[in-house]
Amino acid sequence: MGHLIYDGRSYEFEDRPLVHLQIVIQQELAKQEHFFFTWHPNGLRDNEMTIWVSPHVHLAFRYTGSHQPKPNKAWLIALNAISYSRRGLIAISEEDAVRYLRENPGLK
């Protein structure tokens, strides 16, 4: 399990999705963009968490695994595209990312 640490609060994520989220979040912050980030803690659909991500707030990523998972390009493309929606970045599963790209073939 890894952690996204934002404004002094720690949020737990599996390492594999966290690697993908980190890449997309870093890309957005490098452009000085602000955005909402939403996920379902512990994978519970009825439990939703949303934070406002700003380049002016301390952010860190901590991994507990011995090696960092290799990123899946399709997952990154889907997360990046979703991050530009009105709702902002939404953490989706790898399977949902593949489905999203099938439904939006122009993103590949």
C-alpha cells in the first residue's frame, strides 16, 4: 500500500493505481493547474472523497512496495483525459480505463 500525502493528511492507495495517479497529478501541477481529485477510499462505491489539488499545497507520494509498478499507457491516457472534465481527476480502475478508451477511440 502506498500513500498520497496532501496538506498533511495521508490517504491510502494500492501502489499500482497510485503510480498512475502520481504521473497524471504531476503533469497537471507542472502546468500550475488546479483541479478536483475524487476517489473511493477502500474501493467502496458509497464512500467518495474529493480534494482540491493546488500547486501551492504540499503533496507527497510514499510507496511501501519494494519496486514501483510499470505504468500502463492506456490507463494514463484515460486518467489524463478524465482530469480535464468538469469533475476533475477521478481515480478509475485499470479495467475502467480500458473501457473508457474503447468508448472514446479518439483519445488513443
